[in-house]
Amino acid sequence: MCTITLSKSDAAGVRTDAVVIGVVKVGGGVALPAGTESLNAAYGGKLVEVLSGLGATGKTGEVTKVPGPKPGKSATLVAVG
């Protein structure tokens, strides 16, 4: 059974199977919305580069999966346009 929990906790520090974030298209590429700063920091400030490298554009309906930033915490980051 799948359980979905909405939380205001720091996304970079939660222990879960997946963290799902929204991303947006700005210009010709993907951008992170407000509230994802700590998650970006967990990727060394390079989350946009990671997502772009995997072909993410932020287009509506697009889904990009990335391994979680910290071992033992979230297993997967799911970025949804």
C-alpha cells in the first residue's frame, strides 16, 4: 500500500522513499521554485544542472527521477514540471 504525506519539513532531511517537487520552465530550461533551497544545497547547489543534464526542461507533465541527495534519507527525488 502506498502512503502519501504532505509536509512542510525540510525536504533534504526527510527519510522517505521519494521526495516530489515541482519545477518550472523558465526561458529554455528548468528552474527551481521557492522553497527548494535546502534541497538544492544538498546537491551541492547544482540541482538545476543535474536535472538539465538528465534532459529536464520544466515542461508541464514532464517527470524526472534523480537518486536522493543523502544516503539513508530519501531514496529518490522526483521533479515534476
